[in-house]
Amino acid sequence: MFNLQLAWDRPAKISSQVSEHILLVRLEPSGAPAHLPLHLAVALDTSASMQGEKWEKAKAACQALVARWRSRDRISLASYADWVTPLAHNLQNHQSGEVPAILNSLVAEGVTRTDLALKWIESTLSPESGTARVGIPIPDGHPTTDQGEVLYDTGMLIVQAEAIASNDISLCAVGLGNAEDFNSALLVSLSDRGQGAFIYADNPTLLATQLQERLQKVQAIAVTDVTLKIDLAGGVRLKNSCQFRPDYLPLLETNPQEIHLRNLRSDTATDVLLALEVPGLNANQLAGSYAIAQVQLQTLESAPVASLAALQFTPSYREAQQINPEIDRDRLCWDINRYSTALTSIDDPMVTGELLSQIHAAAVKSGQTTIADEVSQQLDVLHKTGQLSANQTTGLLRATRQLGGGFI
């Protein structure tokens, strides 16, 4: 169902020093497209702060989702504030006419119990063989406690997102409206740890379009659970990893030298970048190609596929600088995403300035002129005012996560 392709960013210069290299792992769909049925669970914030335009546009966006439904798909809807109110369970295409009446019966009042919304998503999207499962919480404010106070210790929400992902559910958190009113760093973390995509609708009018675009992508899911086993040669260390396409996601090892991927699509390749520390050759070794890693792709649907990653070692400085421009550009965009993610949780103007400068340098090197121009403007604002708004940092993060292509 997927072919496995490997490529290095550049050869290694023969040296006694450790060098870092990027290994591109591409999972290319093969054969006829096989899209899985989809079960989508949407938890809509109905707290008092949703009143007005956000409230009307959020309801319209939910109706627009159902309008794009396939006959074999199902959607479950709930509202949440002080508690969760299930509105529809396993709603199918022929029942779509029920949605407007369901949504119009809601009243915006109460607080934002994000913990209850996540709990409902996990319980509603119970394990189903051969079905893709995606949860979308749509808050417009900070999460609160049962006393209505802002929840500052959000660690338990991150744990909930990780548990959701471990059950093969992707979590796509939405930031709706003014980013000053919600916790961008939390929503990004929920999406990252939940193996989904962060959606930022600063203009509530655009929420319907953004959700429909996301729906189109998750309706192309072909495989829900993939394992990459990475067997490394002696002395080689996996330093960091990310999924770069079709959605940027920082990745963590679930077990030593093992990475899980969720919900691979049949309409586009999935690219994973591995940052590997490679030791230099010893005095008895000659220039040539050396096996550094073996990558094995495992799914429940097909037999394992393995490929060997051999790295060329050369004594020539010139040959060692023959960089693969595509992988090097992806590496720089990876850096941009790491820095922009960090921006959402930083209040120190000095650190903010350093991160923006690093983003600017990487954007210039990788030819991302739009990002470079936006960062230049933000640096000017920072120098004049001493701070950036949450809308600016969150908007920049949304833009950087589109660098791999195919994002909301």
C-alpha cells in the first residue's frame, strides 16, 4: 500500500568528528486509492464568550461539514461549557437535515471545560477496525476549572491528548477568533500530541472553509496506524524527528528507535525527517558507502517493507558539500516550525527577538520570502513596542505550518 524511499541531505566528510545528517523517509502511496470510512467527533464550545459572530459562524461551520459528508461516514456532535451535552451520535448523511435544528437549539452560556470535551471525544470515538477517527474541539477561550477559573496548569490536558492519540484518534484543535482570548500554546500542543493539525480561524467567517478543507484531507485517510522501526549502526544516534508532509508534526519515539505515525493518506506522500548524529570513520576505514540505518515500515494491512540507508563518506570537502537542495530546504523549514512553535509560549522580548531572527535567517536561506517579510515586520513591531500580540505569533505559526504544503 505504501512504498518506502530514503534519501540523505548530503555526504559525510571523513573526520573523527561527529556530524549531523538529515534522512528523508518518504512513504509513497501505491496501488488504487483505498479511503477508509470516517467517524468525526466535533465538540463545540458553547460558553458565554461565544455569543455573537463567533457563535453564528461556528454553527454554520458545523453545518457545512455535514454538507460534505459521504454516505459511509459518520459524525457525532456535542456542545460543551460547564458540562458536555451530546447532540448527535453516529449521524449519517441521510440524517444531515437534523443538524440545523440541533444547533439552533443551543444557547451560549457557562465556562469552557476543555477537559470534559476531550473526554467526550475519546469515549465517543471508540475503537473501530477499518475506520479513521478524528476529533475536533472548537474552543474560543481559555480552558477553565469546574469553578470557572482559568486553568493555568494544563499538563493534564496534554496527557489527555496523548491518550487520545495512543488510541489511534487524531486530534485537531481549533483556535477561534482573537488569539488573545485563548491559549495558543496549549491548542498547538493538543494538536501535536494528539497527532492532528492546529487550525487557527482568526476570522470566524473562514472557519467553515477551513473545516471543509480539513475534512477533505481526513476523508483520504487510508491507514490509521503505522510504525517506523529504525535500526541504527553502532554509535549512530537519533537526535530528533518530525513529520513534515502532509502535516507538520514533531515526533517522539514511542519505543527506542521506533516511531508511530497516525492516519496516513492515500492522496499524497508522507515525509518524515530524521536528524541523526553519525560518528566519524576510524583510521582503519576507507572512503565509501556505509550502512547507517535500516528503516522498516510496518502496518496491520500489509507485509513489512524495509530499506537500507547507506551514507557516502568522502575525503573531499567539495563532495561533502554536494547538498540535496530539497532536503536542505525541508530541514530549514523544520527549524522555522520549531522556532515559531516556541514563540507561542514565550513572553520575554529578548527571547522573542532571538527566535524571530532565527526564523528570518532560515526563511531567507530556504527561499521563503513571504515568511521572511512577515518576520521582518514583526521584528520592527517588537523593537518599537517591546512585545508581539498573540494574533501575530499565532498567525505566524499558522503560516509556517503550511511550508510543507497541504495544510490548513
